[in-house]
Amino acid sequence: MKKALVLICMGCVLLSGCGSKDETKETTTKATTTTTAKVVDSLGDQTTTTKKVEGAIIIGDNTEASQTTTTVIENDEPAQSDEATTTTTAVTTKKPESAPPEESFSSKDAVIIYKSAKISIDDEISDIIAVLGEPDDMYSSPSCLYDGDDKTFIFGYVTIFTYPDGDKDKVLEVIADTDEATTPKGLKIGMTYEEVEALYGKGEFDGISLKYTDGGVTLSAAINDNKVVALDLYAE
């Protein structure tokens, strides 16, 4: 790469204010020629390419000629740059992953699993009987809210209450008094209050039961001496 050196020579000549315009012009020309000669002489034996920019400024009666000569010297020396090099490094910061949400209760957790039966609100009792077999006991009474009979089915230590829906009996509430009954997350009798909250987060405690509600369904864990003693699943 060719090296470029720029020399700027400023020549100022103070001219007499008594001369004519022609004299002033002549004097300005001489100043330009003299300045150019000095520039060339100062280059020695170097091979140069010279570009000139000349001009004169006349100010009032005191004539001051100002001339600028720009000389560009080109040679084959390796380019050397004194310019500072700035390196910009792009730093990519990985966005921290969001903290996992606290455990909470949802309607999908509103299930009581007993033996091989998964019991949810509004399930048909006939489907549950098909899995658990015939109940140990069954009671019925006229419904106060529906056409037909409300019924109670007892399977060991699990009691299921139903409501009539046409010719079907559907689950309204499930109460479990055995550690054989669990929820999908593993809640069961014998767990501590703190263990329940570890599964579902902070619930509503009324002094008797720790409750979780979602989608019109509530899962309640009865607490005695800081331990779960019963599970209750019911529709609001």
C-alpha cells in the first residue's frame, strides 16, 4: 500500500497598501511561486506527485495575500498507521431461565386414586363399580336439589356420594379415610402439613382442613396434630 504524506505550507506575504490592483495580483503570484519552490526543495531526491491549492485573500486597504499549497508524496514504503485500533467484542449474555413456578393446585389434581380406580367429580358411579366391584354398602334418599335420589356408596374406607342425572348417578363428593387413597401428586393420609404445602403450595387453612380449590372443585386435607387424617374431594 502506498504511503500518503500531506504537507501543508502556509505562506503569507504582507503587501503594501499603496500599490495598484495589478501590483497586488503580481505580488500574490510571486508569493505562490516562492512557496511552491520551497516545498519542492524540501523534498530532496524523493519522487513526488504534487497537488496545489492556491488562493489569495484581500482584506481592506491592508492587502494580505494568503496562499496554501498541499503536497501529496507517494512512495512504495509499507504503510504504517499510528491510528489506534479499537476492537469491539460482542458479548452475548444468556437470559437467565425463568424460575420454575411454585407448586400449585389445579383441577387436574382433583382426583382420588383408590386401588385401580381414578375417581373425579361428575364421574358415573357405574364406571367406578366396574373397577372396584360392588360397594360394601349403599344408601339413598330423595334429593333436595335434583330429580331422583342422592346416593351414598361405601367401598371399604372410601365413601362416594352421588347425585341423580337422569338415569345416571354421578359423583358429587369423595371422602377417603385410608392411606391407600392418594392424589396424582401423592397426597395421602399420614403426611405432614408442610409436606402438603410442598406438593400444592400455600392453601387455605380454616383450623381443621387445608383446602385447595380450582375450577369449582375443592381438595381438602383434614389436619390433626399436624398430620393428614382424611381426604375430601367435592364440588363447590
